[in-house]
Amino acid sequence: MQKTKGGIMLKKIAIGASFVGACAVLWLPVGQAIADEASNLRNEVAAQRAQLDAQQQKLEAQRLRLEALEKKLDERLAAQQPAQPAASQQAASQGDGIKEAIAKVFTTEGPQPSAERLVAATNDVGSGITFQLTPADSVTLYGLLDVTLSNVTNADTIGNHKTGYQVSWFSGNRWGLTGKHALAPNVPSVIFKLESEFDIRTGEEDTPGVLFNRDAWVGFESDQLGKITFGRQNALARDYSGIYGDPYGAAVVSLEEGGYSNTNNFKQLIFYAASATGTRIDNGVVWKKRWGNFVTGLAYQFGNVPGQFARNTTETAAFGYNGGLFNLAGFYDRANINTLVHKSYSIGGNVLFGPLVRVNAGYFHYTSEQPIVGERKDNAYTLSAKFTPAGPWDYEVGYQIFKAKNAGYAGSGFTIRAFTDTNAVKTAGSGNRKTAYASVFYHFDRRTEAYLAADYLKTTDGYKDPAPKGRDSQRELALGLRFRF
């Protein structure tokens, strides 16, 4: 009996051992799979970390390279000497190559601000501070400060002079944000711009209650599409005519906004290149594209009156030709301002005489409907030059004349500017508005400059300009400091 029980016990032990062995055999593949998966995950984490470290090192190397290139560019520009024009021309060429290299640094890794913005330190905005949020996203913070101290004659109705700070002469004080988001290879990138202007004398908004009064738009950009933007932005005509309207803007047409100075007696030419809402368009759609040396542009401003689709709209077509030694541009502009039609067209350009001299010239023609007094017709002409000898100095001179025929007066008795509502005009007059101006700039570096500038305004016959408060002339003398970041 005991033997039988012992046999049974041994049999149970054998069966249990067999079961445990079978489970072990079955578990081996599962355990091995888990171990393999863990090893793969560790390897992937290590690879991703190594890739991230490599990208960070590459971006740091690019940043150091950019700083070195900018320093080298400043040294090249500072080394230019008036007695060696040939060497100056060579240094300028080297500077252009360095600018191209800087642009390449910023466009190598992911979407960055366009090359035009990066080399626009001599224009109205600096290169700014760029934040690379992700490989596909970048945002640039930039700004400009321009402070002007002036003396102005005929500053009131009894002819007194005025000396003190005034609204900045050459550039509206502003800060802004631009950005780009890459959607996918061979797909246009999303771009945007928000820009706000303020009065540096008081810190107030330039347009009370409107934060982004200069720009508020979003759009798409690629080499194939060009650049298309939606929202508040420059009137297209001012961007193109800016290459000949005065000597302070860029010499060539680009896809960027620009054109004309800020507040002085020779800035008024800009109003012949305006829209139904002034020198900027609300509710706008603007398209620009390069075709080799040519740059074309189309713009449409939607109206805002229910049931009257065409009311307060603007349509503009523009072209530019960047020939290097000479550059041309022109536009056709048509606006419906409270049901009355205003039209203008212009043609002009500039010629470069080596690296030292640039001469600009242009013609504008403007007409507007005036229900009570009849049609207004203006012809305007501009001629200016910029001298840029080697070293930190440059010099500008210019002259412009407006010939207004049957130009309507506002209720105050002054001649209204172009692209202004003429429904209430009851009287009009004909006459000329002439302005001569000159300036000297001293550039401390690519971001900081001081200027001394002056202009003289003279009106004749029935042209009644509001600036001299009823008199026929005004002289302005301005001293300023301008800084970009």
C-alpha cells in the first residue's frame, strides 16, 4: 500500500516537472521578443539623441559663421577709401558676396526669413532677431527707431517758426513680427507679417486704437507661385514706384514692401500711388512674382458696403525690370471711393553710374471725378540723385513738381491730396506745388545712422497746401538719429 502511494507521488512529481518544462519552452520565444523590442527602443532613442545633438551643433556652427560673416562685411565696408574707387568697387562686390553667404546660412536649415530681409539693413527694417521654433517654423522680431528734431517756418497761421521734436522724417517708428512655416517639399510656405507704428515722442500708437496699423497679413510664398498675401498691407503702386519716387529706398523692385519716406514736404508724391484707403489697402489681396529680371504685381482691395460690391475697391497692376545698371518700374491704379472713380498711372526708374551715383526720375498722372466742379487732372514729375562715396557718408538731393488742374478744395480751403473722397468738393483751383530737398547721412554701422536734412516748399496760383497754414512757402530743417534692430 505504501509502495503504491510512493509511486503515485513520483508520478505527480514527474508530471509537474514536465508541465514546468513545457511552460519554459513556450516562454522562451516570448521573452526573447520582449528583450529584442527593448533593445530596439534603446537603439532608436540613442540614434534620435545623436541626430538631435548633431543638428544643434550644426545650428551653432551656422550661428558662429553668420557672426563672422557680418563682422567681415563691416570690416570690408569700413575699409573702403575715397582715393581708391576701384578698390571700393571690389570691396562692394565682396560685400554682396558676403550678403549672399549670410542669406545661404539662414536658408540652409528649414524655412528662414527671405534673403531680401536679411540683406535689407540699409532699408527701413533691420535683419531682426530670428527664433527657430522648429525645423519648419521661424519667427523674426524686428524694429526701427527714428527721432527727429526740426525747425519749421510758417508753422501756424501767423507765420511763426517751430523748433522741437516732430513726427519722424524718414521712417515711421515701428516694431513687427514676420514668420514662415514650411508645409511640405515643393509646396508654398505659409508667411505672415504684423507691424505696428508708434510715436517715439510720446510712445502713443500712430493710429489710436489700432495695434497693427502698418501690416496685418498672411499668405503663401514659393519660387513657382511667387508671393500672395491677404489682409492689410502697402498699396501695391507705392512698392513699385518707390525705386524712383525718392533716393532713399531700394534701387530694385523686390517682393518686399517699401517705398518713400515718412513725414516731410517731399513725401507727398506717395499719394499718387495710393488706394481707396490711403497708402495702404485694407481687405487686400496682393500677388507678386519674379520672372528672371522682371517682377510683376497685381492687387485687389475688396469693398465694405453691402449690396455695392465695387464701392471702395482698388485695382492695381504693376511691373518692374531690374537691369542692374538701370532699373524700371510702373503701375496702373484705379480706385472707387464712395462711387467716384480715381485713377493714376506712372513710369520711372533709376540709373547707376558705377558704385558712387544713382539718378532717379519718374512721371505720375492722376485724374479724379468731382461731381460739382468737374474732373481733376494732375501731372507730377520727380528727379533725384544719391551719392555714395566710400566711407560712412552719403548724400541725397531731389526736386519734384505737381501740376494740378481743377484740384478740389477741402472745407478748410486747402487743396485735397490725391485719392481722397471728392463727393463734398464745391470749389477747385489750379496751380503748382514744388519741393526741393537735400540730406546728408552718416552711418556708424549697418544699423545706426545720423542725418541732417532740409526741404523747401513753394506753391503757386491756386494750389493751397495745408503744411504752411495758408502761406505759399515753407522751409524745414531736420536733425535725426535712426536705429534698426
